[in-house]
Amino acid sequence: MLDVIVRGGSVIDGTGALPLVADVGIKDRRIVEIGRISAAARREIDADGLAVTPGFIDVHTHYDGQAMWDDKLDPSFSNGVTTAILGNCGVGFAPVRKGTEGVLMDLMDGVEEIPGGVLAEGLDWDWTSFPEYLDRLDARPHSFNIGALVTHGPLRFFVMGERKVSERTPADDAELETMQRLLGEAMAAGAWGLSSSRTPVHMSRSGKMTPDYDVDLRELRALAEVTGKSGAILEFAPAGLVGEGLDALRRDMAWYEELATETGSRVHLLIQQAPNYPDFWREQLGAMERVSRAGAHLYGQTHGRGIGVLLGLENTNPLQYRQTFREVMKLPRSERRAAFANPDVRGRILSEVDEWPATTSTIMKNIFNWSYAFTHPGDFEPGPDHKLSVIAEREGRTVNEVAYDLMLRDGFVQAPVLNYGEGDLEVARSLFTSPHCVLGASDAGAHCLTVCDGALPTFMLSHWSRDRQRGDRLPVEQVVHMLTAKPAESYGMTDRGRIAQGLAADLNLIDLDAIQLEAPEVAYDLPSGAPRLVQRASGYAATMVGGTVTRSNDEDTGERPGRLLRRRLH
């Protein structure tokens, strides 16, 4: 007697193979049979006309805090994700000494834009060590499976203290040994590896550099020796978004090559096309190819669309620093839209002078000039005629006027800062189709009021395999491979990412003709009622975790079979 049989679906198994109509049998959270199944089951699910895929795997999220207060974990939950890794970019919440929790919240607030007030209300800080933090994650049920990386910033702060970290003092031998010991203990408890940040873009809310920023190769090698013993993950948020200079970027790439080839770690780093170095990604791919030829692992984590900012009247935009705009935002939420639509209010806002905070970046000041209109919720490859500056010139208006009216009408305009240097997604395509890159830059759970990229899986299926108009599309089986087996393989996950006997029964049943992104929206559902951007999806007939249906016809079933995935040392 099987637990579940999924009958007659078009099985896209995650390997890149063509779809095959088959049944999938499940027992004890595992796939036990594929083909024409004659056995009985406690439950049968009719998948006729649906694609049956492995559950999607997101290796780059920031649910470190949200997983402590939220068992659903949207937007990933609504977009077919069944396994997610948190603890990326070197920021997290363990280890932590009592009385220093504010430092880690300040880091997460500044780097990942998760408000400190939300974290203060949502976290009880009932842990000190990383193994204790994992136990807390393990004690709470979730809608899907999660795993965690140790984060370099908190680890370094815990060992070295505030003074040495702020003075950028190199770690001495004793401090390195302590970091290695604590990392080893975390790995033994089930951590998937370590993440670190090397970008000056990452700063705390109070303006301090992250504790792990620009540490020397000696420290990185010491930590990589620990992760490398079992071929675990060493993940980096690298420099490259601002003008560090190509010499520094090339030095760091040489370090990543060395760490991958000499320690055995599976090194991951974010790779995107940045406006200041629009061709450097080619050099990065070249380094990954060299490492691969040496039999080691160096992967780029990239995205399927342009990475940037959603600009709206109620989340973030350059006009928010004008006096009348601030007055409107003080009104009850139910009254704001009508106020923004009032012609007198509009006129005052557009005529007022910007009052920029000292920390406002040049990018934010000029971001409307980089922005595009939305034509529909899934349109993340807009053409040049949808650029706000082009619309403004065509209509004889200012860019601010165009932006204001579009935000009022459509909710948002989009500003793709990365992966959009040529005004389309061909560079993104070159990256995510590379054998050395994985889809892994969703940042789900982070950047609450600026970015909404956790809907990446649905975008990949709807845009790249069905709807794309500005270039070639991709076979659906290739897209599914990039969402499932490819990230699993890069992480050394051998028990998921494919539909095969013995693997985790994490599945999506999808209407490929109907799947689509819903419009982005501002939801006030964080602790204390704080707002965040979400983009949900439709077209998922079912999502299953360990054989349990967690979503049915795009609705939450209330089931919470997700577990903490602890990596086993080997």
C-alpha cells in the first residue's frame, strides 16, 4: 500500500530529459515507483494534463529571521519552492553573545533591508551557538524544507569582538583556531557550509562595514579548510557593484579559484552583469571553467531576470524625500491612494525640492532614468519604448511626471540595475545557461520594500519557456532542470532535485498553460504589521513536500511537513 500515487501526469524529471507520461508512487516521504503503477494507495491525485516536476530548490534566501516566526515562508511557498537555503551573504543570527543581538539586527537591516524593528519583535534570541540556532529552526514546522549556512560576519564578531572588527584587525592564530572550531561544530550539527561578504555595498544600517568585509586570504583559507574537509559550501557575495577597480576584482577571483582547487570546498559566488564592469562576468566564467577542468567546484549564482528595484508610491521611490509625499504617508493606509491621486497633491509633490538624506546613493537619485513601465505583472524584459525617459521625451513630460502617473496607475515601475546593460535579458541567459552557473540570487525574504525576486521559479517557467517575445525561448525541461537538479548538484544534495526512486517526494503539479505571476503588492504582514513586497503566483495545481500536499489549486492546505535539512559530514 503506497501513501500517494500521482496519476498520469507529464513527468519532467529534472534531468533535462523530455517529458514522459507516467505515474509517481510515494511512500514514507520518498518516491518509490515511476511508470504505470498498479498498486493501491491511500490517496490518488489525478495529474492528467499537468506537468509533474521536482520541487524547486532555492539556494540563496534570507529567511534567517522569518523562519523563526513564520511557518509559511512566502513568497517562496507560493512559487513552488520545496527546499531553500538561508544564511547567505555572510549575515545571520548565530553565534551571538547576550547583549549583542542589536549588532546582528543592524547588520541584517542594512545589508538585506529587513527592518530592525521587525527582527526585534519577531526573534526571541533563545540561542547562543549555531547548533542551538539550528535546533530552534528544527523545532518549528514549515511549509517546505530549509537548510542553513554559517554566516561569517556574526562568527567573526562573536570571536573577535566589536573593537577588533571595527578596526579591521586581522585575526590572530588563536582567533582563527576558535573560528575554525566553532565552524566545525556547526558543520557537525548540520550546517551546509559558510557564507561571507566581500562587497562594500554591504553595510549595517548604522553605516558600518560588515565584520567580514575584505578579510585577508589567510582567514578565508582557514575557514575553507573546515568546509573543504567534507566538500561543503563556501559562498561569497563578491565585490563588483561599485568602483573597487578591476585589479581588486581579479585578485578576489584568483582567491576564489585557489580556495576551490586547494581546499575541496564547493565555492559559490554571486555573478551578475554590473553597469560599471559590464564585461567582467566573462572573466568570471573563464575562472569557473578553469576550476572545473581541474576537477574542483566554483559556481556562479545568478538570476533569470534583471535584478533591481520595484519603485512604488507606498514602498520606495525618489519622491519619498519631498515634504508633501511624507505628509501623505502619515495618513492611514486606506486614505493614501486617494490622496496621491488628488491633482493638487500630485502637483505639490512634483514641484517640490528633493531633501536627500546624506546616505542617498547616486543610483537612487537618478533611478527613474533607468526605469521601465510594467505592461503586465510578468513583464521583466521591457523594450526600449517602455523606458520612462523615452516615454517622457515622446510625451513632452518630465521623467518624474511619467513615473508618478505610472506608479499610481500600475502600482510600480521597475528599475533593472543588474543583468540589463543591453536592454534585454541575453546576458542573463548566457549566465544561467552556463554549465558553471546556477539560479541562485532570489534573495527571498530580504529587501522587503525594494526587491521582489522570490518569484523567480514562476518567472522562469512562464517567461522563458512560454511567453518570451524578445528572443529565443527555452525548452521547459531545460528550465525545470535549472530549478531542480542543477542547484541540487551544485550543493551536493543527492536526495532531491529529480524525480527518481529513493529521492524526496517533493513535487509540483503545474498547469503550464495557466502558470503566471500575480501583480506585485505591498503586504502588511510582518511582525508589528510592517510592510513588504510580495509577488504570488497561480497555475500550481499542487505542491508536495515529502508526499504531503502543501498547496492545492494555489491555496494553502495548512500542512507543514517541511523539515530542517542537516548536512551530513562525510
